[in-house]
Amino acid sequence: MQNRLEPILLQKKREVADLYQRLEQDTHHSIAKILRGEFKPEFSSHFKNALKSSSLAVIAEIKRKSPSKGMIAPISDPVSLAKRYISGGASALSILTDKEFFGGQIDDLIQVSEIIQKKSTPILRKDFIIDNVQIAEALVSGASAILCIIAAVGMKAKSLIEFAHSIGLDVLVEIHDPEELKIALDCGADIIGINNRNLKTFEVDIESSLNIITAIPKTIIKVAESGITDPALARQYYQAGFDAVLIGEALVKSNDPEKFIRECRNG
């Protein structure tokens, strides 16, 4: 069976190399300065705090396609969709910036962050982060947090988390099984997302999150990811102890994403 994660990581390595090459030509770029420790924006993420709520927090995702399903929604105006999510009560936004496999782009993040900055809604850069240069790029593009996938980086997550925290970004650390949970905890994760989707096969098992949550310490913010197709399931995760859910496909396909988010939060 094809391992769907391998070609994605190979592409990320190419993108990272290309970004470093461009920075060699522009050593005064904000990203280059951040990597050298010469520039630290006056910025404090509130992504983690946004997930601490008296009701279920919804991280609403802007997602055009996936490797397993192809095109999901032809989103031509990510800013307009982001505004609808916020109107519905989304606690945070997730913006996919991978172009090759998910149809996203870093410009989506930049455009949305510029428009919603005054609304104080934090944004997660959803991508396959494997290097500090992507984290610095996320910051200058307007992200409040980045995704760190244990299946993609293993113990390297520790240095990535530490770097992100050092420049004011929160980190959603994604796991799939108890072994990855141990790595995440050893690496200092304080926000853990359990992805119901197996990244090697892209198959979804909505029970995965429920099977692992009891092993996560109470001090950790817990997020359920993938396969959340209706508000009733989101509320089931909340009853099980999750602080937040990350929802993409169901929202971008919904005719009324505002109502969907409200029903997740309030029942």
C-alpha cells in the first residue's frame, strides 16, 4: 500500500531548500533575521488561550483539496470564508498552506491575517513543518501557531517546538497513537491534537481520538482532528474531554458554516 506521507515530506524538503536559497539572495529578509536571532516581532500568540473555553472551541479550517479525495471545495475567496467562520463563533482558524497536495498557499494565510487582525482570532498554519525556516515564515505571514506532526518529524519536534515558542508562536502537536503521544510529551507539547486520519493510508477512524484521550494529562489542551462530519460528533468529543475540534471538509462543503459551528459549540 502506498505511503501517502512519504511524497509529501519529500516535497517539503524541496520547498525548504528553495526557501533557504531565496534567503541567501535576501539576507535582510525578516525570515532570515528571525533565524539569526536578530529580529523578534513584538507578538504574543493567543492561540492556546483561545482553546480554553467554557464550551467546545472550534478550529475552523480553510481547505480546498486532499490527496485522498481530490478537490473538496474551490475556495476563491479565503478571506470571505474566514469572516463567515468568525461570525459563526470559531475560536481559531486553520489555514492549509501546502500547495502541491492540498491546494493551499502561503498567500491565503497572509491575506486572511491582514484582514482579521483586528478581530483577534488566532490562526494556525496547517502544513507539514519540518524546519525552523517554515516556522519563521509562518510568523511573518501572520500565523499565531504552527502544526507539528510527530509522524513527520519524530523527536525533532522538541527543537521545532522550542524555536516556535521562542518567537511567540504556539504549537499544535499532532499524534496518531500512544507511541507518538509519548514522543509529544517528551518533546514538551502543551497542545496535543489526535488525528483520526492515518497519514500513511489517509483512512479515518473516528474512534482513534476517544481511545487515546484518557492517556493525555489533564494539563494538556486536547484537540480532536479529522472525520468530524456533524455537530453531534463534535459534542461527543467535548463530552469525552476534548477542549477543541479541528474541522475542515465539513465546513468548506457546508452551505451554512456559521450554523454548523454554532451547533458544535452549543448543541
